[in-house]
Amino acid sequence: MSNWFDSKNQLSVGSLTAFGISISSRYSRATEMIEMLQFCQGLAVEGLEGAVGEVFYDSKSDICNFVLNFDDRYSDLEKAILEVAKKTVSQFEWHGVVKHGTSLYSEDHVPL
């Protein structure tokens, strides 16, 4: 395996906007950006992209964080966003609790 996986800054871009949502990775890791892009795309498919303002993957703690554009906890909207996160992000914080989802990519799986 290439030494790229032992270092920071696998990408030249560590932040961007996808479907109107700001996303960033602390150490510019490819898998984190892929998961965040999948999350944003999943939101857009469901018409939920306006409900999330920012997504940040803290590479140091290996946890993705979301900034929601609303305060209606336990709403159907929040439940729908959580379902998209579970399908696209491997590890994320949700109201102070670390949740585990699935992802097409992980540190152990490197697509060819």
C-alpha cells in the first residue's frame, strides 16, 4: 500500500461546497471527503440539502460533525437526515453521542 495512507493531506483540497453544503476535512483525507460527498448527495436526492449548513470531518478524532439549519430535535426532518448519515458516514456525532453508520469506503477498503 502506498505511503499516502500514512500521511495527512491526501487531497489538495480540504474543503468545498457540495449541493450548497460546506464540507471540510481536518487532514484532507480522501475517504472522509468521499463520505461527506455521499452524505450531501444523499440529502439532495431526498430534498434535504437545505437543512444542513456544514459538515466537518475531524480527522484527529475520526468523527464527522454536522451543523443543522434548524432546532426541531426529534422531528421527521431530523430523522430523515439521520437515516442518510447512517447510510453514508462511518462514524459521526449526533447530539453528543457517537453513532456508527456504513460507507462504501473505509480506511480498510481501498478501491482500485
